[in-house]
Amino acid sequence: MRYLLAPNSTLIVRGPASLQLRSGDATVLAAPVEQGKMMIVRRERQIPIEAKSEVDLELQLGESGEFFEIEGSTIPKSWTAAADALAEMELGKVLVIGGTDVGKSTLCAYLTNSMLSKGMRVRVIDGDIGQADIGPPTTIGSAFPSSYISSLFELEAESLIFVGNTSPNQVETPLIDGIRRLLTNKVPAITLINTDGWIEDPEAIVYKVRLISAIEPDLIIGISTRNELDPILSGSRARALRIDASEEVLKRSRSDRRELRISGYRRFLDGAVTRVFEQQYVRVRIPKHLQQLPRQELKNAIVGLLNNEGFLLGIGILIDFEKSSLRVYCKSFEDITDIEIGYVKLSTDGTELEYLTP
């Protein structure tokens, strides 16, 4: 269908959908929209098309896809102020924190585009292991964007670290260590570090303060709707910038987030088959909390396939754990030296079955 969008208005498209700019001047999260280029909006995601002039769009909706128009921009003025602050920094580590569904990933995409438009180099570290975009769920990913993006999902991973869980409260130390390890690759760039939405429990506050202390960010950007970040920011000496949540952020239910994780697992398991690994050639890593479980209970656990530097090559599913070998449902990778067991049990179609507990 054709859709004409008036200047200074925004069309929010929720997937599944596709669209194409036929004419006019438009942006998505500070990135110019290229005329004639097909843009795909996946299920449980959305993009805001902001018209700078009259815009002619070709729009196609899948089942459950939708769109609506609003006056003005979805970008709060405080987001523009944050982009200006990063432009003044030029280099450094920027930690993005906030609760669930406040737009942290969207802000990271917006800031990435803003910096690229100024010719700056940017690195993105995705530390949200439950709703990971750069890598599969249960992982931390690092990427160097070279072109404009409408979502962190579009980024290609430069490095991945396997954590093995989608909930940070069970893997706080490995998660912090993983982010720190990615930061050891010092590059002349602004590094944006996206985080999970776990912020309000006492344990969450302790974890976020530990994270801040460990990575020593040059700036914390906190997205808040009230004063929920006060306990975290008051416990940190880092410079902090508080900004507003977008009013049009996509709210997701628990089932929506589960469906997104399933899609994320499937994306990285596509083309997998059952393979046999002899334990004389690969080391098996089992988290301390799971070492007391009978080996049979580990069946269907997600696994990380690691190289000799400990970086993730891909994920798999443990089919069987025998005395001398493992059968793993995974894609083919070279130079696998370690197989690490995770906490999430999956079926081969990516459906979460249960979580392993000690």
C-alpha cells in the first residue's frame, strides 16, 4: 500500500512489515532513509520513520503488523543532548542503564547513527544477555558499526562471549568479566555498553554498582521514568546523564520477550545437525553451580562452542553426554577447543524448555 507522510510527523511501523521510500526526505533514529532500499521490520520490533519533507512510502504488513502516525518526533530532546555530549567526548566508555522497555537498545542505535553522521568511530557492546541483539541470547556481543542502522540486530558481531544464561542474577561475575574482557581491546572510539533492565531489586542495585565499579565508564546514561535509578547512581562516582524514555517505546510482555529469544536462538542454530565431539580433543566446561548435577540432567542444555582464546564461535544444544564424548546439535565450526555448558534447556527448534538450577 502507498502511504503519504506529512512533514514533521512520524510513522511508527511495527513488524512483521516491510517498507520502501519512494520519494521525500526521511530519517530513522537519526539515519537518513535511502530511497528505493527495502527495510524489513521483524516481529516484536518497530521503527519510526520521521518525515523531514512530504514522504511517499510503499508499505506492506505481515500478520499482526501495524502502523500509526504521530505528530513530531519520537526522539526526546534529552536524547539529542546525550548525542551532543558524546560528540564532545570523542573517545571513552559510555554505559547505558535503565529498566525494562525504556528504549535502551533504541537509544544505542540512535547514538550510533548520530556519531556515524559526525564521522566518529563507535563500538557497541551488547550486555543484555536476555534480549541480545548482536549475538544469540545468553551471550555478550561486540560490534563496530560501519553504516547506519535501525536496530542493534543489524550489527555483525566482531567478538562474542558465552555466559550461558538469560538472567543476570545467576551469572553476575561472568557477565561483568565478559564485558571487561571485550573492553580490553582498546580502540580509538566511543564504546556504547548496553545493559539489561534488572535495576530495582536490592541484588540488582548491587550488581549494577559492581558493574560500574568494574568497567569505570567515562559517562553513564540513565533512562528513567521516575527516580528508579537513584540507588544505582548514588552509589557510583561516575559522571551521569539522566534522559527521558521515549513515549512511543514498544512495550513487550514476558511472552513477547520469550518469542524474541526463540527467534534469536533459531537465527544462530539455522543449518545445525547433530555432531560428535570426543573429550580427548575438546575440554568441557561446567559452571560451578551445575557441577553437582547428574550428567543426564544436562541434556538439552545450551552450550557455547569456544576457540582457544575463549571467544564464542557458535551455540549448540547438548543432545547426549557420554563418558568419552558429547553429541551436540550445532553448526560446523573450525578450531573448537572448549564446550561450555549453559543454564538454559532448549529444544532443537529453539524453544526454551526450562532452566537448570543447582
